[in-house]
Amino acid sequence: MSTVNYVKCFLRDKDVASITPTSPFGVKRVCKKIDFTRANVIVEYGPGDGVFTEYLLKKIRPSAHIVLIERNQDMFKCLTKAFRNERVHIFNDSAENVGALVNGQLPGKPDIIISGIPFSNIDHQARQDIIRQSHQVLAENGKFLAYQTFYQKDEHLFVHLKQYFRTVKSEFELLNIPPMRIYEAVK
Ligand SMILES: C[S@@+](CC[C@H](N)C(=O)[O-])C[C@H]1O[C@@H](n2cnc3c(N)ncnc32)[C@H](O)[C@@H]1O
């Protein structure tokens, strides 16, 4: 998607939440936490114009699948044009419905969920629902990876992750606009 169209999406929809896609450095930093030799199914919440998806497609095994859940219709259209691949499943839907969207058509339960959706904008109940369902759909030892704005408060995501996941770590990546807070939660 062009920079102008990306900014238009941001101005029309507060949940786009960022004026520019994640930097290549940020993408690599988050994806370093994925064991690509083992991952069969990777789910992305809020793929935007597909900056993570493009990287993931280069790294995954030939038999692995990617599920994209994107609520913004313009971003969704952009994704359907960019990723015409039978191993990429694209839904114009909300992460709140992940339990219904991730189903038997896939080669297994998701090993990884990568999330860029802005948890600070989401109300308490919906956050709780998304994290509970994410935990439920993940395979044993599966990982939930989230990248958020660096100033995010613990109550917006960290405490919810702590409630469901076995281990939860968070770190900062300053080489992104804006800098990111990255979470790694293991089932
Ligand atoms: C900060 S952008 C991240 C875009 C892209 N992944 C990147 O790294 O550049 C957040 C994305 O999440 C999408 N989004 C926000 N809330 C969502 C929800 N509840 N379910 C699915 N997508 C959502 C927005 O439309 C937007 O594309």
C-alpha cells in the first residue's frame, strides 16, 4: 500500500493505530522469537498491509500455513491482492472471533499468534476475550507475540497475558517509529 493510502487508512480508522508500517528491524526483532523449523500454522492479528506476512512467507516451511485476521476493509483488500497463495488464509474480521476462524481446515493448531492490534484502544472485556481465546486456540507450548507502542501500560495487555500464559516477558525495541514494546507469552 502506498504511504498516502496508509495515512488515509490511519486518519479514517483509529484502530489502524500507526501512521506507518512496522520497520524491517522491528519485524525481524519480533520474528526472531519464532522457531520456523517447527511452526506449522501462524496466525496474524492486524496484518495491515502485510509487512510481517511478506517476511513470514520467506521464512516458513513449504507446508506451513498463515492465517490473517484484519478488520479494516481497505487493508483487507490490499492483503487479498498481495497474497494470492493457497497457504495464506485471509479474513476481514476481528481478532475477537479467532476461536471461530481458526478451524479444522488448517494442518494443526496455531504454534504462533503475532498481534499488532492496539490493545490500548480495546475495552477491558474484549481484551480479556481475545487473550482467553488466543490461549485456547494455540497448540501446547505455542507462543503469543505482540508488538505495541512503547508507553503501553501493563493493564492494557501484560496483566491479561499473565492471567492465562505460563510465562510472559516484555522488552522494548527503540529502532521503530514509534518505538515498540514487545511481549512474548508461552502457553
Ligand atoms: C498498528 S497496525 C499494524 C499493521 C501491521 N501489522 C504492521 O506491523 O505494520 C494495527 C492493525 O490492526 C488492525 N486491527 C485493529 N483492531 C483489530 C481487530 N480487533 N482485529 C483485527 N485487526 C485489527 C488495524 O486495522 C491495523 O491494520
